[in-house]
Amino acid sequence: MLPNIGWGELLVILLVVLLLFGAKRLPEIGKALGRSIGAFKEGLKDGEQESKASEDKEKK
């Protein structure tokens, strides 16, 4: 996904995020991000199912 980012760059990014949001908010942000990714994946799965269903109807 991000092939040009190494460990050093990731460490700098994490430190900047820590400075911006603070240590207490990081777990909340992580949970929200995890929920968002889960909802996005579920939406993709639903879209694929609807697409297959519409293709099946067109074939009949």
C-alpha cells in the first residue's frame, strides 16, 4: 500500500500523531478507525452481493 515508507518515517508519523492528539485520545481514535474500516468492508460486501443479485436477475 505504501511501499516507500520505512520504519523511521512511521515512527515520525506516530510521534506527530501523539503530539497532536495526546496519549489519552489515541485509543479512541484507533477504535473509531477500526469501526470505520469494518463498516467500509461491510458496505463493499453488500455492494458485491447486490451486484451479483442484479446480474442474476438480468440473466433470467
